[in-house]
Amino acid sequence: MTDLPGDPAELPDSSALEAASPELARALDALGGQLVWRIGKDEASDDVVVRLGFASATPRFAHLPRLRSAGDAELQAALAEKRVVIEWVD
């Protein structure tokens, strides 16, 4: 499992990032355009899984175990209970 930072409401919003460093904001925006992700619940453990990778890795997502859909309430509960697993897909 991955330890998450404190309350998501305490994280800076995008305007704060842009004010802090316009170059950083542009770099993060460019990186975000190259990423794909899937979010769902693991069938075995009931954890919320966030799969993340570059767009070039998209075909490999199909070979990973399926994730069940999760509603907003389930995602919030998993965040609060720190039951979130982040997987990087190469």
C-alpha cells in the first residue's frame, strides 16, 4: 500500500502551482498529457488500485488483472483508510 499525503483538501490547487513556478506547471501539464491511468477496486483485496503509465504502455494494461468499478464514496473511503495502491505500468 502507498501512504498518501494528508487531507487532499490541503494539497495546493493548480493555480498555486502556476504561481509557484510557471515552468513547473508547464512541465507537469506536458507530462500529464503523456500518461494514462485506470482506477478501480482490486478483486482480491478490495483495495483501490491506481494504475499509471505512459501512453506507450497502454497495451500492457490489458494483461493486468481486471479492476472492478468503484464509486466516489468507495474511493473517498479508501483514501481515508489509506487502502490505495499505486502501480506503475511499464
